[in-house]
Amino acid sequence: QVQLVESGGGLVQAGGSLRLACAASGRSLSFNHMAWYRQAPGKQRELVAVMTSAGTTNYADSVKGRFTISRGNGMNTVHLQMNSLKPEDTAVYFCNAVTMSVPSTTYWGQGTRVTVSS
């Protein structure tokens, strides 16, 4: 069984920074994509940032220039450095990982709450 465990959420003032971390535990797997999604109250879950095993990244327009996604050397951890946080960044942030196997398997973390006060 594979679990994605997130950490690093919390309460921060607007303009502040937080760093989220996600680590895969359980049996060893190779992940292709690892990503962060978020879901604000009353809204649909949306992609924040994604990074492939090749190092390609993609960001939501709303976070470009403020957030940075990175993966650990073992490629089974993913971080999200969030700078210049805004109240509209308030959401539950979810880690997501897609395996390299065919067919692939998608895993989700339990979510970590980020609250940005104005």
C-alpha cells in the first residue's frame, strides 16, 4: 500500500511564505508526474503545479512567479515553496502522484490546510 503524506500547511499572513512537503511511503514505486492541487471552500479542486520525472514543470497562472515545485533526489518526494501568499491562496492543498507503470495508478494525499490572512 502506498501513502502520500503531506506536511507544512498552516496559518500565515498575506505576503508570507510556506513550504509544503509530500513524501510517498510504502512499497517502492516510480512516479512520473507529481503535483499539487488545491481546493478552496465551495470551489472545485484545481491544479496548482506539476513536475514530471524529466523535470518539466507547469503552473497555474494564478501562482506563476510565486510558487515553485521541486522533487527530492529519490523522486518520491515533492515540495511546494509558496511565496508572496495571498488570501485567495487559502485552500486545502493535496499532493498527487502518478506512477510510471502501464496502466498508471494515481495516488492522493489526505490534504494539508493553508490559510492566508489579510
